[in-house]
Amino acid sequence: MLWLPLAIILPLHSYSQSTTRHDALERPIDRRTLVTRFNPTRQDTISATTPMQVGNGNFAFGSDITSLQTFLPFATMAAWGWKNDSLPEGRTHTDVDGYQGVKWDNHGRLVQYDFGGPPDIEAWLRGSPNRVNLGRVGLRFWSKENVVLNVTEGDLQSAKQTLDLWTGTLTSRFKFQEEEVRVRVVSDFETDTIAFEIQSELVRDGRLGLFVDFPWCEGKEKFSAPFVGLWHVPEKHTTNITLTSLSARIAHRMEDSLFYTDILGDKFSVVRHSPTNHMYDIRPLEGGRRPPTFSLSVSFSSGSSAPGSKPPPSPSRIFAASKEGWERFWTGSGFVDLLTGSTDPRAEELQRRIVLSRYLMRVNEAGDTPPQESGLVNNGWFGKFHMEMYFWHSAHWALWNDWDVLHRSSSIYSRFLPAATALAQTQQGWAKGARWPKMADPSGRSSPGEINNLLIWQQPHPLIFAAYEHRAFPNKATLRKWRGVVKATADWMSEFAWNNETTGRYDLGPPMYVVSEDTSPNSTVNPAFELAYWRLGLEIAEDWFEKLGEPVPRQWTRVRQGLAPLPVDKDQQGELTYSVYEGIEQAFWTDSKYTSDHPALVGLHGWLPPTEGLDLSVAQKTARKVWSHWNTSNCWGWDFPMLAMSAARNGFHSEAIDFLLHREFQFDDIGMPIGGTRVPTPYFPGSGSLLYAVGMMAKGWDGNPEGRIAPGFPAYGWRVRVEGLSRAL
Ligand SMILES: *[C@@H]1O[C@H](CO)[C@@H](O)[C@H](O)[C@H]1NC(C)=O
Ligand SMILES: *[C@@H]1O[C@H](CO)[C@@H](O)[C@H](O)[C@H]1NC(C)=O
Ligand SMILES: *[C@@H]1O[C@H](CO)[C@@H](O)[C@H](O)[C@H]1NC(C)=O
Ligand SMILES: *[C@@H]1O[C@H](CO)[C@@H](O)[C@H](O)[C@H]1NC(C)=O
Ligand SMILES: *[C@@H]1O[C@H](CO)[C@@H](O)[C@H](O)[C@H]1NC(C)=O
Ligand SMILES: *[C@@H]1O[C@H](CO)[C@@H](O)[C@H](O)[C@H]1NC(C)=O
């Protein structure tokens, strides 16, 4: 719980200027020094829960202390690596394709939802497809007598691993049987390939090489953390190897899914460890160079990708590509320097979180589809992604101006448009528009479940992404590109709002779930956060069509203007605050049933800009009441940046920093966001929301107090330098 002064000083619109003005003569931020200051290092001990990774956003490789997967089977994962399980016993494809859940009443009309149907089919639809671990690559040691050694971590001396963030290079050094070994590993930026180089006298003697191995993957468990896949059921899947003069290709088949691993580089021999498992030993053939090194590229691809694809790049090209790609990333977009000149001791840890989050988001969350909560580290929710979380994972790319990255996944809305239109109209019978799914896979299919199908706050997100893109690229091409998505999104929003003839207002729900997922869907009506988000979204859509020079659909304006007012609650002293939804029991502030999950009430002024009808003083009182009444021990991940943004916009700058460093909001030694009490580690919405909040607090937001540099940061003790960021809405 935060300490709160009894007398609250509301923000005055005159600020002292200890955060310095950005001087035109000031030297640019020394980004390299600030980034490499936080290069993670691990010594002697392995973390059994979080791997140091290399990757390109669409593909990532998690490593143990050897910078490979020698002792621990951390995952190799990609945005494209998926597999269906076999169908439930006795079921056919016709059963699955014909799945239907229940019909629930929606204001006199029955709506077909994806829950309440046959449990076995629903379990299959949730667990399939599931994201696979593409394979394991580790060091293999041989004895002088040419026997494979069973080496454990304890057999290494002086083991040390570092990650050079500036070049995306993992380096491990250790001694094995008195011989020095150095391993360096990088990932390509374009293809889904790692390259490594092993340097040791053991290589010359042919005593140090590699193994690759492949697990069985299935969607039986919702969470697969810290490791993904089963290694003890080799009979369930098959592998084989094909050799060409240049490379080796291992084909891995799991039921209907096929994956390839291509290996090339220095000359090597390869043998299958045993016909009853899927382990292959790879040994250098020529170790005569000085210093003796062994370099290979190991490339992963889907067997369903186009045949005749180019061979993977050589190790030396990948080492060059990693250096070049990471330098481009660190120098080519936004940067925040809190350290050069701040005296507040909290600056160091916040800067560390920023730098490490920037790295991890680029490795795990820069792919072709929205990321899953655990990125490419391990599996949560079977590897699927959540469209309501896409804002927290990826909106920061807009503020930090990483548009090349954001463009890859934000096209998900146009790709999902046919499926979302079918969900809204064909299945659910709405007259117009598209309803975005919540939990999905790259096909756009909505996963069954009551919450999955009754949540609505994912719906306005594409309008926010579109708005940011238009601010960065204010031209007709942007307007046309998003037109179909904007129209379908706003159409469904205005369809879903129900015209209550008694009151003459448009109501949201029932049935529906709110952000915190903890109210009864049948009695939830006019929730505060969703009403505000609906207003903001419809306003963006109307503006879009005006800019396009097209008539604004009248229904959008009618609904926006007629939406129910934000629900308010009056306590015994007559103090007004907003309440979760209209008609929720007055005692909700003191009922742990309602104060233990996402406190979206603070999002009304913080995460969201002020929307029509918002009373700023009521919003401020609401935020403070949340601080004192919510059980923050139960909050997790993006809750804290959301609380920080609310504090910052309401003028409580020091509290905003405290929220970003809250004891329930931790990042481990390599910057992995700890899941906390509610979800496994890592939980990347925490990292994405941290970067969004920092971007907003550093660069500002529409209508922030005039003349204030870094308007979300405290005026004293902080010197915030900003380059290449864009302001928040
Ligand atoms: C899984 O099965 C569905 C049909 O139920 C199909 O559309 C999809 O392409 C399959 N996905 C994979 C990865 O095999
Ligand atoms: C909500 O309403 C539906 C019918 O519209 C009913 O089947 C369901 O049991 C209700 N749920 C609760 C929690 O009352
Ligand atoms: C390797 O050694 C470890 C520790 O001594 C032992 O637990 C494990 O069973 C051994 N594995 C094999 C394959 O011999
Ligand atoms: C290797 O496996 C692939 C994929 O299952 C299959 O198409 C191919 O025929 C196999 N090759 C051999 C030589 O068994
Ligand atoms: C219309 O709104 C009023 C006031 O909120 C509410 O009591 C009533 O139930 C609504 N009508 C319907 C049919 O939902
Ligand atoms: C707050 O949540 C924590 C963690 O779940 C729990 O142990 C504690 O009892 C809760 N406190 C209150 C006042 O409900």
C-alpha cells in the first residue's frame, strides 16, 4: 500500500523546471554506454526459470549458462510454430468444425456463443493449435577415448555468461577438464536462424561438438513453463536426417505438423544418438585452425512453408547481421535517458528496466502475430495470444517509433477481418461489423470460454493503433489502409450498444465481462471503463471518416452522444467516485471480490485521455480510492504501469514512479518480468506497459501541462532526456 498524505494537493498548473529543457546544443544521448551498462551477466549458477535469449521478434532461442541448451531445455520458439493435437476420442473433423456453444439472450435476441458446448471439443479447440518448442541445441563432450560424456553443470569451472545488448551476442566462458571454452551465439534478423562459434582446444581434438534434440509437443496443459515439450515419449513423433554436400536437414514430424532444422557451416559429421530417440550428435571434422573454432548456423522452418526456400545464411553473415540489426534498433528509434543527471535513487532501476525491456520486447514481441503473454520464452494459454492484451504488448512501439516492428503484427486486424466479421454477423447475428476475438491463434478463430467470448475491451484497440499510425504518417494512404478495420470495428461497437427506450440512452451489456473479469456477466451493464473506451473509439472512427471525406455513419455519432453516463458511486460522506458498473452493490469498494483484479477504474484518466463527460476531480478521487482500497498484492503486470499513468496524469508524479517500481512488479536479473502471484514468468504485458507508461510520462500526452519537460516525472531529482519518442493520446 502506498503512503498517502491526508491532505491531497491537487496538481497546480505551474511547475518548477528542474527537468531541463532539451538544449539544441546538448550532445545526443550516449546510447551505447547506457545500453551496455545493463548487459546481463550470470556466473556459476544457472537460472532454472528464465533463459538469456537471442532472437528477432518472430523467433527466439533461450539459453542456459553455456549460451546453448546444454543442461536445461529452454525453448526455441517462433510465431509460426504451431501444431494441432489429435482429435478427442470418437470425434471427427465434422464434429469439431460443426461445434456450437450455447445461445444466450441479448436484449430479446438469442446470440450464439462459443461456450457451454461439448467439453471435449471445447478443450480441443482451446488447446489446438498449440505452440511448439522447435528443438534443443546443446554442447556435446567426448572423452579422449572417444566416448560421449555425461557432463553436468558441476563439471564446468568458472562458468560465466554475458549478453551484449548492443550486438545481441551471448558469450559463455568456462573451463572443462582444464581446457578453456568460449561459446558465442547470435540470432539472424531476417531468417529464424541462430549462429554459434565454439572456440577451444577441445574442438581441435574433436572432443567438443553439439547435439540437437526434439521434444513431443501437445496442448494438454494450459501453461508449459519454464520448459516446453515432453522429452520422454520419443515414440509419439518421428525425425529423420538428409545430408547434402553443404548441410544437414532434420525433418521433425508431430502428427500433421512438420518442421525442419537445417545445419550448415564448418565441416561436420552427424550421427543419430540412438534409433529410439531424436538426438543427433554433431562433431567438427577439421579443427586444425588457430585458434581452433567450430561455427555453424542452425535454422528452423515450418514444413508447410514454400519449398525451394534459400539455404540459411552462413555463421559469419549472421554474426554481422546481428551486430548491424541491433545497432540499428538501438540508434534508430526512441530513447530515454534517466541517468545522466538525475539524483533520485530510483532512476537506476527504472533505467535498467527500460533498457532490458526494450531488448526483450525486440526479441520476443516483434513478430508477425500478436505475442503470447510469455513471448517466445515458454507457453501460457497453450501458446495462444489475447487480443485484449495486444494493446499492452505492442502499443509502446508507436510511442517509441518502432514502426517497422509494429507494422508486422498490427496488420493482424485486416488479416482477422473476415473471421471477426463472420463471428459478429454469421454466428452471432449482429447486423453489421466485426467482433474481435479475445484468445486466438494465427487463424483468427476465437477460443471457447465464457470470458473469452463475453469480454469487450479488445474491441476499440484497433482504433487506437490506427490513430497512432495516422499521427506518425498523416496521409491518405494510412486512412485508406485502416478504413475497412475502422469501419467494421465501429459498426459493431455501435450495434452492441443497446438503445434503451425507457431512458433514451445507449447501454453496454448485459451480457458482458468487464476488464477485471470478476462481475456477473448477466448483471453487468454500463461499466465505466468500457463506456469511456467506447466514446474514445467512436470519436476516432468518426474523425477517420471525416478525414477520408466520407459521410460519417450516423449510428456512430448517435451512439457516442447517447451512451449512458459514467456510473458514479456516492459514499456516506457524499463523496463521488466512479464505480465499476451501473448498479453494482455500493459496498463493492470494501468487497475483496471486486477489489482484487485489474483496477481499470484508474484507466479512466491515465491510460485513457479524458473522454466526453469525464469529471476530472471525480476521476482523481476514484484513482486515490483505488490506491487505498484495492488489494495491490493481487495486482500484477500491466496493472502497475496503468496505476502509474493514472498517478502521472493526476499530478502525483512521485507515486507514478513508485508504481513502476512496486514490490509486486519485479523484473529479474536479466529483465524478465516476473509473473507474480497470478501468472507464470515471464509476463510480458508488464514490460510492454512499462515502456508505454515511460514513453507517455517522458514525452507527454495531448493536453499535458504546458511548459513542462517530461510531464509525468517528478519535478525534483529527475533529469529526463528524450530522443525520438512520440506523445501519447
Ligand atoms: C489445425 O486444424 C484446423 C482445423 O480444425 C486447421 O484450420 C488449422 O490449419 C490446423 N493448424 C495446424 C497448425 O495444423
Ligand atoms: C446468464 O444468463 C443465461 C441465459 O441468458 C443463463 O443460462 C446463465 O445461467 C446465466 N448466468 C448466470 C451466472 O446467472
Ligand atoms: C548423467 O549424470 C547425472 C548426474 O550424475 C545423472 O543423474 C544422470 O542420470 C546421468 N545421465 C545419463 C544419461 O547417464
Ligand atoms: C523423412 O521425414 C519426412 C517427414 O515426415 C518424410 O516426408 C520423408 O519421406 C522422410 N524421409 C525418409 C528418408 O524417411
Ligand atoms: C433501461 O434502463 C433502465 C435504467 O438503467 C433500466 O432499469 C432498465 O432495466 C433498462 N431497460 C431494459 C429493458 O434493460
Ligand atoms: C490481499 O491479497 C493477498 C494475496 O492474495 C491475500 O493474501 C490477502 O489476504 C488479501 N488482503 C485482503 C485485505 O483481502
